Amino acid sequence: MFTIEMLNLMWTGLLETLYMTLISAALSYILGLPLGLVLVVTDKDGVRPCPALNRVLGTIVNALRSVPFLILLFTVLPVTRFLTGTTIGPTATIVPLTIAAAPFVARMVESSVREVDRGVIEASLSMGASTMQIVLRVLLPEALPSLINGAAIATTTLLGYSAMAGICGGGGLGAIAINYGYYRGQVDVMLVMVLILILVVQLIQMLGERIAKCSDKRIR
């Protein structure tokens, strides 16, 4: 049986998990979206080719993506302490979550924007459109459905990362699953945490797919 205290703890854990996930997702896109666009624009076949810059940014993105989240979590502890004043709790966890997700988002944005028909881009160039105009009026609108689907995937990935952060005081549902489900042997608590995470992932994915479908001009 779950006591009132445990139910309140689960509710608090859910709110902390959503807080960590949504804030870090927003920050990841603030960093990752422009980075992904720069990777597309500066590609050898891009609107403004710059192979040297593209190579440097690509290397940085790949390097950050290659670091497992738990290792990254401990590696950036000094940065986390500097920015938030602490290394534990939901707010502190946002820092490594953002650093981990931003390069992932950049690659997803790059992949989505590359799907835009080259003919549309060339037509805009022939009419004298600037690089910024092509990005804002062609690339982003045309790639919007794919970008929204990518945002849903990135958010659900961050949800899993936030649960892993519970192992070192990150808070949220992951901390409850570890502290009560694993350390205290309360298997029912762990199973409920897993079920809640699955439900949240399903809701986020369904919402992302619905919004993407509504924004797709091809099916209107």
C-alpha cells in the first residue's frame, strides 16, 4: 500500500522531473537550433559554404555526443556549481542535461533541415534572398514538422537522462526509484516510477506527433 506521504513524494517527483526535462529541452533548443542551422548553412553544399567552420563545429558536436551522460554529469560538476551554486537537486541537474542534449538537438535539426527540397532553396537564391531570409522563410518553415517530431524525441530522451541523474541527487522520479525502489527493496515503488515515466513519454510523443501533423502543409 502507498501512504499519503509516498503519494505526495511521487507527485513532487513527477513535477521535478517535468521541470528538469522541459527547462533543459528549451535551453537545449536555444543552443542546438542555431548550431544545427549553422552546420547546414556552412556545409560544402550549403547556402554559405565554410568547410573549416563546419568541420570544427561538427567535431565539437560529435565529441560531446560521444560522452555517456553519467560521465558527463560528474565531469561538469564544477560548471554546475558555478552556475547554480550547488551540485544536487533539479535545478543543478538542468546544466548537465542541457550540455548533453544540445549537440544531440543540433544533429537532429541538421538532419531535419537537410530534408528540405533543394529546388526550393535554389529558387529563393535566384530571387536574391539573403542567407538569413532563406533560413527564416524557407528552411525553418519547410522543415517544421520534422523539427517538431525531433523536439518530441529529444524531450523524451531528456526524460530518461533526468531519471539517471537521480543516482547522484538529481531529484525527480529517478531519485525515488533508486532511493526507495532499489536501496530499500520496494519493488512496487520502482515499478510505479517506471510506469509513470512510460506514460509521460507516450504523452509527449503523441503530443509531438499531433502538433507535427497539424503543422504539415502537405496534408492540409
